[in-house]
Amino acid sequence: MTRETESFDQIDQWTSTMFLYSSALKSINTKIEILNNEFVQLYHYNPIEHITSRLKTPESIVKKLRHDGREVTIENMVEHLNDIAGIRIICSFMSDIYPIADMIASQGDITVLHVKDYIRYPKANGYKSYHMVVTIPVYTRDGKIDTKIEIQIRTIAMDFWASLEHKIAYKFEGNPPENIEKELKNCADIVDMLDEKMFSLNQAIMKLGEENSREE
């Protein structure tokens, strides 16, 4: 095999692999939207504010593999990287997170590989989010291929904090000054308080609504 032929084969393999991840994202997006719509019909409540999805860039994939000390190959990428395809589900309240995770995990064609619960066990800097790595089948002409997706579930307030933390980490290449790190942790505590206050307020509003309905 000539070097040119080998290069074309690698490009073709890369295109086919990324097609799988892209298709898996479309499939799980549709599945989550259906679950959310069903929840609205049954309980007259929308647990999901919005959903975003993304595919890692080739540069990010290469950087991650090299950081982990692995050879840059498609085989290593598929086997060792869990977040090539990612979905982020943003909900209003912390109480929505676990029911959403349970709804996803209960789907017959979804397999949960592992979970990282940063809600119950936050990172030292205050980061909170619920992470699931799952596989979902993609059906091609060659048959079914189970494809990995990372799902992150968090509240609006958690997402706002995480967005700022990501920018700071990028700015300082993962090593922010101690004073900024301390302020970031303080902000995480404020986000916790905000989530709790907003949930309490929502509960009070719902209770008033029920009382008014009974009086009518």
C-alpha cells in the first residue's frame, strides 16, 4: 500500500467514525426531546430548559490523546475517549436532574457505561454537574454500532458558573491564580444558594396555585 493510498484510507476511516458520532447525537437528541414532551403531557411540567450538543474537533481529540500519553489513532480515540460526542441538558432546578438521568437510563437501547455525580460530590473548585457516559446504537448498512456519548445534566445556574470556570481555565491554561480560584469557589457557593432559593420559590408558587384552584 502506497503512502498516498494509506492517507486516503485514514481520511475515509475518520469520516466514517465521525459520521457515527454525529448520527448518535441526532438520535439521542430526538429521544430526549420525546421524553421531555411526554413528561409535559403527563405532568404539565417541562423539566428541560434547553439542550446543546457538540462534536470534539480533530485538534481537541489529538491534544487529549497526547495528553493521556496515547498514540494518535482512530482505534485509541474510539476506545479511550468518552466525550467525542457530547450532549448538555440544562434544567431549571436541581430536583430535575436525577429524574432526567433516570428517564435516559431506563431506555432499552441505551447502555450506561459509567456515571460521575458531581452534584453529590462536587469538585474541589465547586464544579457541579451530573455526567453519564452511555452508548446508543447507530444502524448502518453494516449493522448496529454502539456509539459512546457523554451526557451532562445541570441547572441554569450551574451552567452559568461552569461557562465562566471554563473561560478562566482556558485563560490560565488550567492554573488560575489562587485569589481567582478562591473567588470562583465563593461563586459556586452562591450558585448553590441561588438554586435552593429558586426551587423554594417555585414550590411556594405551585402551592399557592393549588390552593387557589381548590377555592375556585
